[in-house]
Amino acid sequence: MKTLKIFVLALVFPLLLSVNVHKFYVSVTEVAYVKEKTSVQIITRIFIDDLENALRHRYSKHLTLASENEAKEVEDYLQRYLKDKISIQINGKFVDYKFIGKEYDNDIVFCYLEIADVKDIKSFEISNKVLFESFDDQQNIVKLKINDQNKSFILINQSDKALLKF
């Protein structure tokens, strides 16, 4: 009888624990100003499955992010999505960034962006709304390395901007 209780408990206990398991929704964006190259280089890391779902829902297309046999249109939709969700102001003026490319590492996509011809930064503001439409508890971590200053921000749906002044 004691063995039966232990067996039942061993089966039920993991199920009880899994009820409280909650997926953590996060992206990480690193921004670095490379003065010698007069450019701002940006790397955004996003979980592939979350980004796929957001792209599918937003554009009503069945898009799959994959390192092999990926449809050409995936990159176009990804660029469009990032342009809609990430905006940057340097010295109080909105600037455009160029999508350099992407690569996959396990379950994360790395998106590479660049702002060219940046000679001086007195203020830098970034708004990152990636996946906010998909998850109420989405957090977008932004790490800035500009003018020898390092600063990190956690952006949430109610507060989606980070500002650094020099």
C-alpha cells in the first residue's frame, strides 16, 4: 500500500508543479555606438516561436523562421515588423536604421541593425514594442553602450521607451 501511495504521488506531484510553470516572455536588444565607424550597431535577440506567432498573426501569413529552406518573404516581413516595433531618436530626431541581416542560434533569432553616419550623440531614445501585442507580460531588455556609458532598461507595455542623455 505504501508503495502504491509513493507511486501515485510520484505521478501527481510533477503535474501539480507544472500548473504553476509560466513562460517568461523577453527579448534583448544591445545598442553600441562605435565612434570610429560613426555608426550605431544594434543586435536584437528574440525567441523564434514567439516571433513566428507574432508575424503570422500580424500579417495573416504562415511564416516559418528557419536556417534552411526559409521563404524569401520571411526576411521582408521581419524587417517590416521591426520597423513598426522599434523606433530610435538621436539628438531628438527620428533616424532610420538598416536591416543588416539575421541568424539563428537554437531557439533565438539574432537581428542585426545599423544606423550609419552618426557623428555625435547627445541623447539617445529607443522605443521597443516587440511582441507587446502578443504577450501582456512581455519584457524587452535594452542595453545601451554609448559614449563610454553603459545603461540597461527593462521596457514593458506601459513604459516602452528608454532615454539616455549626455
